[in-house]
Amino acid sequence: MTPAFAGAYAPLTVTGLQVGGAQLDITLAADGAVNVTAPEGLTVVPA
């Protein structure tokens, strides 16, 4: 199964997303991987 965002839009990176006062950077890769960069002290837990 190919992720819907694959192709011309992958990898797609969203930077500076505000979540609860913290800024996150999120990258969606062509293979479906989701990488989240969070500030120190903030834990990202995959669902």
C-alpha cells in the first residue's frame, strides 16, 4: 500500500507546529514513516 502523500509531495515536512506551547517539526516520508522532532523534555509516543 502506498501512502496517500507519496509522490511529488514526499517527503513532506511541517515545521514550527504549535502544540500546547511547544513547537514540533513533523516529516512524512514516502515510505509512510512519520518522524517527529520535539524540544527537549517533550516525549512523543507513537499511537
